[in-house]
Amino acid sequence: MKKIIIIIFTAFGFSTLTNAQSLDDYFKLAAENNPGLQAKYKSFEAAMQKVTQVSSLPDPNLSFGYFVSPVETRVGPQRARFSLTQMFPWFGTLKAQENAATLMAEAKYQEFLDARNKLYYQVSASYYPLYELQKLISIEEENQRILSSYKEIATIQFQNDKGSMVDVLRVDIMLKDATTNLSILEQKQKPLATRFNKLLNRSDDDNIVVRDSLFTFSLPANYRKDSLLASNPILDELELKIEASKASEQAAIKQGLPKLGVGLDYVIVGQRTDMSVPDNGKDAFMPMVSVSLPIFRGKYKAAQKEAQLMQESYSLQREEATNRLTSSYDMIWFEIQKQVELIQLYEEQIQESGQSLNLLFSAYSNSGKDFEEVLRMQQQILKYQKMKATALSEYHIALAELDYVTAKSK
């Protein structure tokens, strides 16, 4: 019998937790393999490369000129000229640009952390429906077994003139319903498994290990609420963007200041043949200093204004994100408490309905009457068992969402 059960669950594409693989293992696989998360990390790495770009000096300029008609000088005709010039931004400009780029890169990393936490939640939200499905299949199979035994009993009661053929037909109808329900549940497994495996960037039909039981936890009031706004990547990202915009504003101010340049001219001079003079044919060196004149102020003022407006935008986004996280926490906490109460209710209803079923079945065995009540009570127990399995799944999904909004690290 055990071998048959294993074969059945293998055919469904998932199994119970009989090995070391757990949900934490799936988190690790998703973090390593999910292309969306990898793309976020690559975006962070790309932003880090920006730091070197903006903190480097501009390339020096080297120019060469050849005198088609040599210019006669006292020491000889000028043949060619080489010029080398290096411009330097105003003091602190490169540092300001580096700070802005570094802060934006750090913001990208916080974006990556939020994407990772969200991926963990998505994995959980895809994992627990597989548990629910496994339970629903198990419950429906047990329902089929019970109904089959009821059919045998109803048939015997009819043969002994203690029941009616209608009772047998009623069980047949319910068995057909159970068979159809089981078929639908089995068909549902494939899309659920595909969704889960794709989060891990695996093949659609890779085996999934699912827990065989779930439990609720005793959570204190305001569970993890102190972590909601303390170190949340969503808020940290926006805070870093605000600081980056301030650094960009400083960089824009400094870019509007003069740039200094130093250079050197080297002139190749030919020898004079018509006379002998001191330093005849001696090449000339000429150091140079230059200053840019940033007289067109519009672009610099616009860059400063852009940075100021981005600061305001990020501040408003942070305020909106804070409000959204706070309201999300309260709604999720309500959902958790609701599912806990429903689970307790369903457990009580299952127990009480089970006691009622035993009494009804005993009465039917003796009198052959009220078989319809026996079936009704059995289906009521079935309903509560399914609702409990769904509530357990919803409870753990809500708990995973709470971990996400409070930025719980795995």
C-alpha cells in the first residue's frame, strides 16, 4: 500500500517531505537561479561601474600641426607643433559626482534586496497551494473510500429489507461527484507545479517536495511591526536616492564653476642657413594655462533644479511607500488572525460533526433509516476538512507576505 501511495504522489509531480529539501532550500535555489533577480543584481553591478566613469578626469587633448609655409623666427623656421592639454574640473566636482553615483548604486542594491525578498514571498505563495492541493487530493481519496464502504453497507441493508435502493443510488451520485472532483484536482497540479518551478528557473516537470502537514504559530501582538519601517529596502532605496539627488545638486553647482587647464606646446624648429645665431634650430617649449568661461548658465541652473525636483519626488515616494507598508501590515495581520480563527473553527466543526456522524451511522445500522442524513453529515465533514486545508495555506501565505513587507531576512 505504501508503495502505491509513493507512486501516486510521484505521478502528481510532488511528494511529501521525506528528504532534507525544505522551503528554505527552495529560497536558496530561487535566489541563485531566478533570471529576474539576477537581472536586478546585474543592474546593481552596472551602476557600480558608473562610479569610476564620473570620478575620472576627462581625457587629455593632443594635437599636431604642420606648417605648410614655415613661419620664420629668429632661431629658424617653425616646421611643426605638438600641443598637449589637460582640463581639470573645479575642486570637489569629481568627488560630488562620485558620491552621487555611489549612492545611486547603493540604491540599486537595495532594489535588489527588495526583489529578493519579494521573490521569497512569491516562492511561498506558489508553494503553499501545492500543499493545499496535496491535502485536497488526500481528502477526496478518503471520501471516495468512505463512500464506497457506504455503498456496500447500503446495498446490504437493501438486500436485508432494512434500506431502499434510493440510498444506493444516492451514494453512486456522490461517488461520481468525488471522481470528477479528484480528476479536476489532479489536472490542477501541473499549472501549479509549473508556476513554482519557473520561479526557480527549472524544468516544468521537476519534482517538488511538499510538506505533509502545516501548523499555526502563536504570534505576539504587533509581530515584527517594529521592523516595518526600521530597515526596509523599499524605504532605504528611496532614502539613498534622496541623498544621491543632493549630491547631484552639489555636482551641478560645481560643474557651473570654471574649469582649469594646463598644457604644453612643443614646436619643431629648423636651422637657419643664412646666418649663425645663438640657439639656431633649437625646438621651443611653451607651458600654457587655460580657464573655461561658463557664461551660459541655463544648463547648470536646469541641472540644479532637476536635482531639487528629484529630491522632492523621492521624498513623496518614500512617504507614500511608508503609508502603503503601514496599511499593508494591518491588512495582512487581520488576514492572519482571521485564518487562525477559521482554522480553530473548522477543527471544532470536524470533531463535532464526526461525533454526530457516528451517532447517525449507528442509528442507520440499526434501523436502515435516515441514510440521507448520514451522507449529508459525511459531506459536511468533507467540506470542513477542505476548508481547513485552504485556511492553513492562506495563513502561511499571509505570514510570508508579512515577512516580505517587514523585510525579514531568511
